[in-house]
Amino acid sequence: EEEEEDEEMDGEEEGDDEGEQVGAPSAGDVFALEMELNRENKKMMRERRHRSKLPRALRGLMGEANIRYARGEKEDAITMCMEIIRQAPLAFEPFSTLAMIYEDQGDLEKALQFGLIAAHLNPSNRDDWVKLADMSLEQDNIRQAIFCYSKAIKYDTSNVRFLWERSSLYEQVGEHKLAMDGYRRILSLLPPTDGEHFMQLARDMAKSYYETSDLPSAIGVMQEALDRHPGLVSVEAVNMAAELYIANRQHRRALKVLQQFCAITLERDSAKQEAGEGEGALKDEGAAEGGEGKEEGEAEAKGEVQAVQIAEEVPVDIRVKLMVCLIHLQMFKPLDGLLTGLMEQSPEELGDLYLDVAEAFLEEGEYGSALPLLSALVCSERYNLPVVWLRHAECLKALGHMEVAVESYSKVVAMAPLHLEARLSLSTLQQQLGRPQRALDALEPMHDPDTLAQDAGAAQQELKLLLHRSTLLKSQGRPDDYTDTMLTMLAMLLKVAMNRAQVCLISSSCSGERHLHLIKVSRDKISDIDDQEAAYLDVIGKTSVLSREDWWQLLLDTVMVLCQRMRFAEAELLVDSSLEYYSFYDDRAKRKELEYCGLSAAVLDRNYRKAYSYIRLMLMDSVERAQLWNVFNQVTLHSQDVRHHRFCLRLLLKNPEHHALCVLNGHNAFVSGSFKHALGQYVQAFRAHPNEPLYSLCVGLTFIHMASQKFVLKRHPLLLQGFSFLNRYMELRGPCQESFYNTGRALQQMGLAHFAIHYYQQALQCPPPQLEGMEDEQVDLRREIAYNLSLIYQSSGNAPMARHVLYTYCTI
């Protein structure tokens, strides 16, 4: 309706204009031009004015609310605005009025909220968004202020002030990239006449990029500033541009900038000066400036530049940048005069420039040229710093001056005790000079336990130092100290795992020396870790300097060393702790290897109960491996425990055809006195392998034990069957100590002493068997045979014969 009224008014005005034109044709042209301008003006105003969503019926009420607000009747105005909002929630006028009312009342929070609603309903009013941004900043809501400025920029994209304010806010909240993007837009909007502002902003942006290690972006900004306003380039801008190019290893580009803006000329043999070589070098160099030495078109040969022409007014920092570029470009001939001029200056004032040139020489391997500069710095008071001493030591080491280098490294360690690389280098030099104890002294711990528990960086440094210390101790042949170092490192890795395994690392004195030992403690002596998952992740972060495979190898080496030092119990505890470590336990292969290590350590420690726990799990996983059954027999033989009886029975139910299980269950039943059960198992084994002497012996002995019981039916048939199997055993085994002894022992048990004497005497005449890897005394049965024979003689009253047998065979 408003547009129709405007069109009617325009029509009436046009009609009036036509009438006037007819009446005054002399002023027609001027009048027509004025009307055209008027029409364009009204059209623009009409386009900018957004149609209100407030219904015509409520416009009067809205006007009344504004009047009440103007009169100071704010409560009535608020009530009217609320009613309008209830009937027309999409109209922005009542929200805008409410924002003004609450702002007058001092309720800025409500004023901001209503203002935001009004701005969202009428988003094209940039002034409202800017005002809301200021109100948000007053309430320290920077994120909301950024949002408001973004809305204002959306409807006024070329407003430099809005872009600047938003970029500043982005910097405050740490959004560096977005802030830099805003500054770049500002650079693109600045007119050519505003060159000073452009250069200042470009320098600030380059500095900010440099601080965030974004060198390409910093270089791009500075290069754009140099290209757009070459007449406004200051010494500061040139210095910054050269510094950025040098930091990015683009030394030839830095040299070009210095030549272009500082009146520096390079004189060559061919009388062709560097400044006249054209722009081709800059275009061809590109991003691959690191390979600038390979570009034959830019430098025909190293050292082709003979001299440098520099104006007197060029400051010393620009001269130093020039020297750094020449050094990296291998142009050493022009440096003599420049170096002389620099050395004439006091290192107390220009020490940083001295260090820049020295580091450039060091990077290019020109240690002889760097040494005088570094020597001047270390002799100064202001630059007598650890970093300078470190460079001095590195230079001396490269030149082969080991003794002096040791002194410089010692100075670094004294001034900066936490400098890891200096300690490592000092230790290496001391070891090379034949001073092992001093080499170890250089690798003393740097941090206390509290610092290691809180600072991940300190823990990583300490691990590196301990790793080098362990290597040094191993090479020096000091196993106890080497073990201490290894245990210290593993305690850092297995902190949470050791807590779960109830294992502690303590320092105790033994033989006058203090060393670290692993012990088992009760639960009440260990402080519980509330969040073990978080603690485990913290350990992972602190120990990330070594890979998981490196830690694994370190663990195996430590277990091996502990076993070599006869510290089997500690090896067991270390394996227990490692099995509680997630990264090792979740890896099946590593878990299996740890179990084997734990089994070996437990057997060597004669801890057969723990060994049984390991071998039991292994057999459940690999029931067919004969080696495991052999170890199982050794463990159960020494443990004097019967826990394995039920285990073997349950395993036999799952594997009824397993031969070893069948025999073992027979042995278990035989020892327990269940001879019938044992006989059943032995007969099953005998049927499977009838030519195996052992099973004939086991069946025969079972019959004889059954016959030896007090209450038994058919004793004689049992004896006949038992000796029948014993005779079969002797036939299969052949005449030897073992077969004669076993038969004689059975006869002695049954009271047939005269037969037993015969077999014992036959056994005494047989030589012991020769077995590979075992001594003869280990398998020689003559002592056992002679003792049993003496018992028979003694019981029959033949004491001299018994004594003779004992003196002959049982004397040690």
C-alpha cells in the first residue's frame, strides 16, 4: 500500500512538473534534471526501506508506545510492546523499543537480548549490529560481538572499521587464522593513497605470521607490500623481509631485496653486476629456493662475486643480513671487509648480530671462520650465555679441539643444568677422552620425582638421559648400575601397572652400595589411583620418546639382566607388572612371551606355585606341545602339591585321546592310591604303545601295589600279572642298571629278598648309562642299589656284608 501511495505521489509530481514545463519552457532542462535526480533519490530510499511486518491495525498502538516511552511512562510502554509482540511476533519495532527502554533503565542484559531479537528480525540495519557488538563487549561476550560484527560486515562488506574490529576480537580469542584473513581483506580494500597504513599493517601481519611459524604467509604479505608501494619501503621493512627470506632458506631472494632497496651492488669478474641480471632469477626461483645452488643461470660458479659496494648510511643489521646471505650462497670473497667492519664493533652491543653470522658459518661448515666470532661473544659480559657457549663447544668439537670443547660443554651444563643435548655431548666427549666416571657424572638425573610426576616434558628429557646412561653403563661393564637405570625407566612406563600388581621400586643398601630393587607390598601400603585410565594416558604421553617396540626390547633386556644377576624374584615381579600393562597384554605375541619369561624366572627362583599358574595357562592353550608337558612334570614334581590332579582330569575330558594326559592321570591316581583308576589309564597307554617299556613297568608296579594291600582278593593272580609285566619290561628295556634295579625293588617290596639280592647284584655289575648333556653320577643307581642291598643284609643279620656294601658303594 505504501508503494502504491508513493507511486501516486510520484505521478502527481510528474503531472505538476509537466504543467510547469509547459508554462516555463525556458527552465525545462534544469527542472527535468532536478526531477530526475529526485526520482532516483526516492527510488534508492524506497529500495533501502524494508517493509515493516507490523500490521496496520497495530501501528497506532506502536506509535502510542513510543509516545509513552518519550513521556517517561516506561511501564505502560513495556505493556503495549508486549501486547504488540503477542499479536505480531515477527515485527521488529516493539523489540527495538523494549531494548531502548531497558537500556535506559540500566538493565543491559535484557536490552542486549531484545536488541538481538530486533536485529535478527531486521538484519540489514548495520548500525544496530555495531551497537549490539559494543554492548556485548561491555558484558565481556567477545564471541557474540564477533557475530554481530560479522552481520554488519555482511551488509557492508567494504567497511574497514568493521573488519578491523572483528579481526582484533579474533586475535583476543586465539583465532589467529581468521584474524589474518580479516587483515588481508583490509589490505585489499585500502586505497593506493593510503600506503603508509598499508605498510604498517603488512609489517604487523608479517610479525604475527612469523610468531605462529607461518613463514610462507608472512613472506607473501611482505612481498605484496614491497611490490605495491616500493617508494614507501623503510629500512625496517627491508630488514623484516630479509629476515623472513633467510628464515625460510631463500637466501638469494633476500639478497635481491637488499640490492633493490638498500643500494647494494655486487661486483663480478665479468663486470656484470648482480643488480642488472633482470627479473628472471626471481621468477624462476619459486618455492624451491632451498635448491638455489643448483640453478646455474643465477650463479655461474661459487665465489664469482669479488666485492660488494655498500652505501655508508646502510645500517649494521642490514650489513649482517647481507653477510648471512653471502655465506649461505658460498660467496666468501667479499666477506673479509664486512667481517672486519663487524669485528670492529663491540660484541656487548651487537652480540646478536655476531651470533647470526657465526651460526651461518656453522651451518655451512666454516667452523674456522665462526670460532673468532663465538670466542668474542663468550668473553663478553652481556652475551656470556648458555646458547653461545653451546655453539662455541660445537665449533671446537668439529675442529677437533676436544679438551677445550669439554670445558665449553661443562660451562653450558653449569649455566643450564636442564640442557639435555649439552649433557649428552659432554658425556660422549668424556668417554672418548677415557674418563668414564666423568662421562657418567654428566648424565646424573636432572629432575626430582615431583617434577617428573607433573611435567611431561621433564619426564621425556629424563628418559632420554637415562637411555644414554644405560648404554654407557653397559659398555663400561657395570651390571648393577645398568640394572638400576633400566628399572628406573621401566618404573616410569609401568607406574599404573606396578600399582595394580602391588609392586614397588625401593632403594636398599647391600655390600656397602645402594641399588634399586623390586619388592611385593601389601595393598594398604600402596596409594590407590582414582582414575587409572587417565593415569595410563598420562604415562603414555610422558613415555612417547620411545616406541612400543623399543620399550618391549628394554623390558626383555632388563628381565635377562635380572636373571643373569640371580635376581629371579625381581624378574618375576617385573613380569607380573608388565602383564598388567595394557599395551603389552593386549598384544597376544608379547603376552605369550612374557608368560614364558615369568615361567622361566619362577622355575629358577624355585617358586613352583607361581610356575604352575603359568604352565597351566600355557597347556590350556597348546595342549599338544611336548616341551610344555615336560616342564609341567618338573613343576608338579617339585611343588609337592596335588592341585594339578583335577586340572589333568578336566583336561583329559576335553582331550580323551591325548597320550601324555592319559599317562599323567595314571601317575596322579597311582600316587593318590587309586590303583584301579591308575591301572585303567596305564592299560590305555599300553595298548596305544605296547612296545614302550615304561608302560609295562607302570602296569606291573600297579599290580604289585594292589597285591601289597592288606585287604585284597586274589593276591596271587595279581602278583603273577605284575611280574609278567615286569618281565616284559625287562625284555623291552634290556639288561641294564635300571631294569635290574626296578625288578629287584619290586621283589624286595613283596618280601622275596633272595630274588631281590640276585637282581641287585646284577645291577651293581652293570655300568651306568652314558647320556648326552648329563654327568654319569646323575644317572648312576649304584648308591641306591647298595643301600637297598644293605638293608636286606642287615635284616637277615649279616651286618659285615651290609657294612661292606655301604663302604664300597656309598662312601663319598
